Amino acid sequence: MLETAAAPSDIFRVQEYLTEQRRIVDRLYDYRYSRLLEVFGRLLSDGWLKEGDLNGLQPEKIAKIKRAASFLAEGNCQPRPSHFLQQKAFAAETKCLV
């Protein structure tokens, strides 16, 4: 994409694209300690983790991760809105992991 950039505005479009992609990843994979079980559930649901990768965790935590993964796999959550306040309202309304 940058190889064929003819104007400075092309570089800014790439930067905007990368910024949006980073925000999407930050929204999906919130690595705060209090949210890790939900993040593991999303990773399990998305296929980035396997159940065997959870070995060594407490059984209660594994159960919560599996519940989150199955909830997401069933399609109970819609794509996340990008605006923070909408995201909070969406989470409260659907009881979705955001």
C-alpha cells in the first residue's frame, strides 16, 4: 500500500486504517486482569486457544471461560459498536462481553 503512495495523504490513510485496526483489537481483547476470563473465552471461541491450553487453571475459572466461549459461539453477541458510550449501553442491554 505504501509502495505506491504518491501523496502524503496516502500515508495518512494507512495510519488511519492501522489506528482503527488497533482499536478493534483493543476492544476485543481487553487484557485487564479483571477481564482475562472473558478474553480467554473469546480466544477459545475464536480458535486462538484450545481447551488443553487451559490446563493448570482452577476448574471454576475453566468453567467460566468455557461458558463465555459457548455464549459467543452461539452468536449471542452482535459486532461491537465503536463508540464507547454506545458500547456501554450495548453491553448493558445484551449482557454481552465487551
